Amino acid sequence: MKILFVCTGNTCRSPMAEVILKHKQIDNIEVRSAGIYAMPNAEMSAHAQQVLNEANMTHQHSATQLSMTEIEWADLILTMTTAHKDTIIANCPNAEQKVFTFKEYTSEGSVGNVVDPYGGSKEIYEVTFAELKELVESLVKKLEEN
């Protein structure tokens, strides 16, 4: 299964989710991340990198702009917000059946968004990291059930 995490700039939420899932080292799961408005090759935010390093999850990351290549590659696209989901579906209606918000997919229809920590304190990134970790746990459980 190929899973694509999507956020705005691909420097905070989606790369953190990607790294957390990759560190689970699950067979037959490939993971990537991209941003709807990413600056290609931008580095991961310093706080995001710091929080991952402190969790012993090292990862080399450079931002990827969401494109048809990523959308077509993915079996499942998990967005951080409903706005991200709506943008993808508006631009690529044939992908609608595989695009969900992360919370919608893991929490049976929850409409909540993963708050963007961009520009915030390290503590805000730690809260986001904890939330993403919990969502990844739920995702793994769901994938194992299917």
C-alpha cells in the first residue's frame, strides 16, 4: 500500500506523519509526503526536525510539491485538513475515492483538522507530534484490520 500524507508546505505536519509511519517499518507500506503549496526542496521546519530527533526518528527531508505524479502513485491520500482534501478533489476529481483527512480516515468520520504548528513554539510542535503519533497508531490498527 502506498500512503501519501499532504499538508500545506510539506515542512511540518505531513513530513512528521511520514517519518512516524516509516519508523513503524511495516512490510508492504510505502510512505511519502507532499504539500499543496510546497516550495520544492525546502527543509523541514527546525522545530519539526528537533521534535523528531528527540524521538530518535531521524530523517532526511526536502519538501515536495503535490503533483499528479504523487496523486497517481498513492493508494491512499491522507490530508491534514478538510481544505487540503477539498483542494485535491477539486483539482483531481478521479482521486476522490482515495482522499481522506487523516482524522476522518482514522477516527470514523471525524471532521477535525490537524492544527498547523508552522511558526509556533517548539511546544506547539510537540503537541502536533503527539497528535500525529496517535493518528498513525490508529492508522496502523485500521490497516491491520483490513
